[in-house]
Amino acid sequence: MTIAVYHNPNCTTSCDVVRFVSESNQPHVIIPYLEAGWTRAQLLGLFAAADVTPRQALRMTNSPAESLGLTDPSITDDALIDAMIQDPILVERPFVCSPKGVRLCRPMQRVLDLLESWPAGSWSTTKGTEILNAMGQRLVD
């Protein structure tokens, strides 16, 4: 089964996840959700499968969430989803779907639990966090 990564190419964490999945040599598809956009059904299904609420999936950093008033606790889940459909940048990233489950992979180490295999040897994020040691063993959770 193919792994799906909902990706924002402007996000370092999302790019690290895409690189890790690519280097794991498993069939995958990259979904550029900023271009593709979202439907209500997609978001509801993704959030339910990942066991996150719309508020937990709301992108707070480098997003217009605060200026749009979406950080107010009184804003409903439906209103958050409407805003996410209107402006896809409001969805935190990356989400990864695999036969092992669905997760919001932030931090990116969460992707490790979703893959059947990992890249061989040492692997570090763009910012230098070592994820796998030279023997390919997981270093961080």
C-alpha cells in the first residue's frame, strides 16, 4: 500500500518527512495540499484517523490563524474547518497516512512508527537533529 504525505514544501519539517519517506524506498505519494486544497470530508477523515481535533491541527506558526481570530477558544470546530478549507495554510503539517496508521508528524520522528522500513545508516534532519544512528537505530522519540 502507498504512503501518502500531505506536504507543504515551505515547511522544513514537512520536507524532512518527505525526504525520510523517499529514502525509506517505500511506495509513496506526495500531496501538495496548498495547491490541491481540502474538502470537509478529507479534513474530517484525516483528523479522525490521526486522533486530532481541528484545533490541534490548526497551524499557529507562520499562519494567519491569530489575525483571523481563530485562536479564540470560542471558535467552533466547524468554523475552524471552514477556515482551513478557505485557506489550506491553516492546517498543520505534515500528515502522513500509511498502512500502520495516520499521524500528524510533528515532530517528524512520529513518521518512524508509520513505516515498514527506514533509510539505512545515519539520518539527520535539515536542522541537524540525528534521528537514526550509524547502525540505523532510532535515537529520538
